[in-house]
Amino acid sequence: MIDKISRKEFLTTMGLLGSSVFLLQACDFNSTQKTAAGPSPHISPPLDSEDIFAYIQRNKGDHDLTLYRQIIGAANEFKEGDLTLGVAAESDQSRANARILLANTTVGDLKAHSLFTDELYELIEKNTAENPEMDNWTLGELKTYILTKTEADIKAIMPALSSDVIACLVKLMSNEELILVGQKVFNPIPGTQIGSKGYLSARVQPNSPTDNPTDILWQVFDAWAYGVGDLVLGTNPVSSDPKSVAEIERALYELITTFGLEKTISNCVLSHIDVQAEAEKINPGTTGIWFQSIAGTVNANQTFDVSIAKMQTHMASREGRFGLYAETGQGADFTNGHGEGFDMVVHESRKYGFVRALQSQLSEGKSPEERPWVHVNDVAGFIGPEVFKSKEQLVRCCLEDTVMGKLHGLTIGLDVCSTLHMDVSLDDLDWCIEQIMPANPAYLMALPTKNDPMLSYLTTGFYNHVKIREQFGYKINDAMWDFFKKIEIIGPDNRPTEHFGDPTWVYYQYRMAKKDLRTKEEILAEGRKTIAEIEARGVPIAQGFGENVWDLNPELDKKVHELYEDAKLSLWAEMPTTFVQSIPASVALITQSKDRKDYVYHPETGEKLSKKTSAQLKTMRTTWAKQAPDLQLIISDGLNALALTDKDHLFPFLENLTATLLAKGYRIAPQNLVFTHGRVRAGYAAGEELYGSLANANQQKGIIHIIGERPGSGHHAFSAYITAAPVALWAKKGSVDHDITRVVSGISDTSLLPQLAAEEVAEIFDALFKKADTAAKTMA
């Protein structure tokens, strides 16, 4: 950040003071837990017309599953995630050789040799039609067919394309060829133009750091002021409490029905599908389309607390216009520890196969016009550089996934996004959009700016949509365009009016629809006052525009870039040795990360203890004798060392936390463990070393892990991860994880004050500890 003003002044200017987030994994979202992969595969030149299985037979004497997975993976364009999985080609020549082998292999042989079999694979196969003639085609012939035939011809064979075949097909295509397919195949939502050729819709993503309904509704007014938002009003919740989710769903539904749009657009709170079902019971009829993140294997879906049976049961309960909104993303499976040895593209394609099966269930017995809305959003780039690092890889991923989704018969949109620790800048995202949009995905995300105020990642702003429509000639769903004309954002000439970019005008139209009897001036004044209050809570509201209607307001654009620069500074800042030494009773520890770069780009290294650290912890444990403390405090730099080193951050928190816990009668370890390059799971690993070998298996032990959050908000905030578990669980490596952990985030002198956060953390730890203790005694 430019050092002309203090951080507090900067945040005040940005309207970010007072923002706090309570979000699991806020500081290292989707950190990884996986074993080291083997060397990248070398694929030697094939013989003439040799296919994959002949090559394996020649080199191994029999079918070899590992080599099979390596050849399929080696055919991918390079991505860091495949490298971690051990299936990325070791050279361009190996990649070319793998593609030759794949192109020579028949569809039937691929279907007969599964890369990985589980119940989800079997569901996908059951939902794939038979086509004996196509089974005799090679993948090369299938590629030629898809590239040269009409949409009608392609759709005739699509039901017989299995997810694995579709994944292998896109591996053989260049970016230009993927775009060509994207421009030919479309699966519009019934009764709409969403997902049709020449249309680009938008999911408004009105996220609030505090789940404040006013923040959320005003971001919708803001989107509609720019003529954006015709698919779904979908907010990511901070709280998964059904009452909180139900309140937001009701507020969004009320907004939609006030304007008479209940048949045109849906609302959604992106909580777990079980929570949405509970919210529907609280306020029947107010939940719109139901959401769920899904994965490509049974085990990976368990990470999301999802099973095939659960999803089928929920789909059976869905009646009416709106069915399922699914989210996916390359890399999510392996970063959650379920790579299963095969590559990210196949994982992703199987997710689409799962959605296709659920869509088929929802559509059964219904005419095309009656079929419920189903759409899938590929969140490409959210995890970080362990999946892929560069803008070119982001583009490739988006093109692959767009085509795979379309060939599954799905309405597929994109979250073209990046985290702040990827080598993709704000301006790079604009370049990515220009490369991807010719493939005509169904929709994109839409926020007031590129920077999400809650999730701290970069995606598409309202103004991007305006520019894309101007640049590529894309339109939005006709019914919503008519609505924008009705509220006078768009004129009869289909161009922006004087009210374009003015959310207070949309609010005025809303109040008129509510039969508000106040004057226009009173309502507009109330709107301006509300916007000021919202921005003070950390949620930007876009107003106006720059030289062109598709340009972000210059002042807001400047602030967003300053926030981005501050995030980069925070990400790469090191925690000084002198600071570690200044922490009372500190014990300096290290993970397996070689340096900051290794830590940022290879997150798993920051989850594992170095040999030196393991020895230090064992020595420390012996000093406890039979007086093992109830609680160990752990401090890590995380993804933002400045969150700890800034004045009035760590030390007031530690002082108040310790005092509060002692007052509650807890015995705290005398040493404070301080990790350089430490992730959340490094804390769990430390807990295993300290508690795993204690004699009393039912005794409760806990950790509070204080760690710098993922930067992007400007607050330099840290989080406290709170865990309590019996010794028996600490003794099983990997058993203590995020699923039993609570977190308090957004702790900063400009957000959730450290002194207040300490009291909340102590209360949560007390409740978790007592709950775990009661459960252990019941088990005993």
C-alpha cells in the first residue's frame, strides 16, 4: 500500500472500519493434507497407432493402474495440482506422447477401464446412455466429430458421453478448439434465455462480513443499478445457523416478490443443503434454488458432509421452478485429501456427471418446460497456487470446465477468480475474462468491485459485466432486461439512462413498489444515509462510473488497487525473530517450509512439523510429567504476519485471553508455541505430539491457534482456531481437523477488537471443552 496515510486512515477512507468475519478457515482456506507424490511421469514415444493399453502392455506386461493414471494425467495442460498428484507430464514431449496415445484409444476401451471406481462413478455410468457405434471411435475421431458437426449432431451423442470420456476429450483440444465447442453447444434453463447463445447472465454475490440483511439487499440494488443480476441472488453466509440463513432467504425473497420477479430470478443462501432445508421449514416457501458444493468422489463429498443418497433425497423434495445450484472447482478434491491418484480434470468432470444425474432425477416425468432450474458454477482459482498459479492456467481451467459442463448438458457458469496469493493481479483478471468470454459460459459472478468484502478473493465486478456485454454483444435474460427498462435503469433504446449506476434510484423504485408514501427526496436521502452506514461496515457500494459506463468509478478503482497492494505486502511479510522473542515464554518452531515462497506456493509444507520441532515438542511434553495442561496456546504467522506484529493486535489479545481462561480454572501451558510459516493444521500436528501419548485416553485437551488471516480486507486481521478433543483422538494422526474446530476471525484493532475477541474465544473454548468432556464420560 502507498505509505501516504496510516492504515486506520486508509480503512476509514475505504469504509472498512468495524468489519469482522466469523468464517471457518479464513486464514488458509482449503489448506491441504496429502502425501508426497512420486516423480512426474515420463511417457516415451508410442509406436505407430499404439493406444494407451497397448503401450501399458508393452512397457509393463499387464495392465498397470498407476501408469494408466499417469498417461491420462500427463495429457493435461500443466497445472500445479497435477504436479502435486504426481500425474503432470515431466516435459512437453511426454505430454505430446500421452496425447497421441489418448487420441488412438477408443471410447469403449476408456469406458471399460476405470481410473477409480466408487459409488459415484457407478451412478455416472448408470446415467450414461449406450452407443455401441461411438464406442468404436477413437478419441481423435470423437474430437473431430465434436469440432466439425452441428450442435444438433453433438447433442444427439451427448447422453452417451461418460464423464471420463468428456474429460479425456478436452485434454486433446487447444484453447481455440475449446472456444469453438463452447460457441456451438448451449443448454439454456427451461423457459429462459439463460445459457443460450449470445447471452451472459450474472449471479449477484452480495456478501456481508456480518450477514447483515441490509448490506446484502443494497448490493442487489447496486447490481440492478448497473443492469446486472438475472440468474440468482446468491449470498455466501458467515453463519450456518438455520435461523440466520432463514432470515436472509426471507429478505431476498421479499425483495424479489416486491418487484414481482418470483418467476424470473431466484434467491439462495449458499449454506449446506441440510441447513437450507431447515431454513425452508422456518419460513416455508421463501428459499429459492438450493445450493450445494459437490466433489468428484464419494470420499471427497464426505468432506462436504454430502452423500449420493442425501442429495437424491433433497432433490426428491424439490418442487416447483427452482431445483439445484451446484458449485465445483478443479483441485478441491485433492486439497481436501482425496486425490485418489487421478488428475484434476477427471475429478472435475465427474462432478458434472453427478450434477447431470441429479438433474435427470429432477426432470423425470416432466415436460421440457416444467423441468426445474439446475445450474452449476465452476469456481476456478479460489483455492490458490497449489492448484495453479498463473493467469494462463486460470484461462485453461475455465475453458476446459465450460466445455465439460456443456457436453454434460448442463447450464454452466464461471467464477473467474483468484486468491491474493496467486500470481494473478486485478488487471490480469481483465485479460483472463477477454480470453474466456468467447466460449460463452452461461454466467459469471457479480460484485460491486472485484474484491469480495467477506471471502477476500478477486472475481468479477458489476462493471465487468457491462463491459463484456458491450465488447462481445452478449445480452441478459429477456424478462430481466424488461424489468430494468421498467425501473428506468435501461431506456427504450436499450442504452443506460441517467439513473444507471445509482443504487438509490433502485431503492426508490423498491419503496414505490412497497407503496411508500414519502417523497422521492426523502427516500433518496434515506438511501444515501444507508449506503454510508453499509460502507462503514466494510462493504463497498459502487456508484457512478468512469469515462465509459463500463469503467469503475475512478476513486473506487484507486481504493481497490490500494487494497490489493496492501494485501500483497501482507502476504509476503516475514515475522521478525525479535518479535518472536518478545512474546512471553515463546518457543520458536518451524514447519517443513523452506522459506516464505515455499510456504505460500506449497501449503502442505506449512502443515507438517520439522524434525527439529517434533523433538522440541517431545522434550517439552516430558517436562509436564503428570501435570499436562488443559490447553496449549499456539501462534503462527499464517498468510499475514502483519496481523500479529501490528501494534495493539497480538499482545492485548493474549493478555485478556490468558486472564479469562485462568479465571475459568483452566491450566494453560507455560510456554507459547510460535510457528514461522505455520498453517492451521500445524497446530493440530503440535497437539498430536503434545497430547497423543498421554495415559488417560478420555482426558480432554485443547489448543487455541492464533494465526494471521488470508489478506485482502486491509484490516491485517488474525483468527483464533479453537479445538478441544479427548487424548484418544489426539493419538490418531489426522483425526483432529477442521470439522471439530471453531474459529473467531476478523480480529484487529480496526475490526473485532482483540480484547473483546479474547473473551469470545475463551467462552467458545469453555463450551467445547465441557461438551467434549461430557461426551467422553458418556462413552466411558
